[in-house]
Amino acid sequence: MSDQEKDCECPEGRVKNRAGECVMPAVSFISLILSLNTTALFHLGELPHPETGQKSMDLELARNSIDTLVMLEEKTKGNLEKDEQELLDRVLYELKMRFIKAKDAG
């Protein structure tokens, strides 16, 4: 990677806006769902720690992230746009299946 390409990158968690500035991504319901999904996957041992590269499992913390998504589903019932509801449904299904698999393996 060239120095010019490195200069174009944003720090982790930030994205370039139209002016080319590194900013935090827009806050949305979808970004919240994806953030909680990432957190759950990390605690299920499916994503490595960003600094150490090591994977570890903490089913209690994974369950907490999944339960938070379930609570959001209950509290927003009937108020989500179609794409938001579909994403939430898919994420919850996948996380629950992965949680069961991790629990059975442990």
C-alpha cells in the first residue's frame, strides 16, 4: 500500500463523507442492529479481538446482546420500515442459531 493510499484511510470506526473528511457513520436503526450483531458475534467467539487477533467466547455477554435485540424488536413492533424489520429478523435468527450451536459445543 502506498503512502498516498494510507493517507486516504480513516481511523477504525470512521468513514469518509462527501467532502473526504473522516467522520463517524450516520446513526440509524440499521447501524444499531449491525453494531449489536457484531458485538454478539465477537462474544460468540466468531470475530477476533481487534488488537490481539485472539478469539474468545463469553456466552453470557453474547446472550445480553441478543436479548437487547429481542427487546428492540418488541419495543419497535409495527414501527419499523420493511428493510429494518427484515434485517432485524435475519440477524436475530442467525444469532440465535449460532448461540445454540456455541452452547451445545461448550
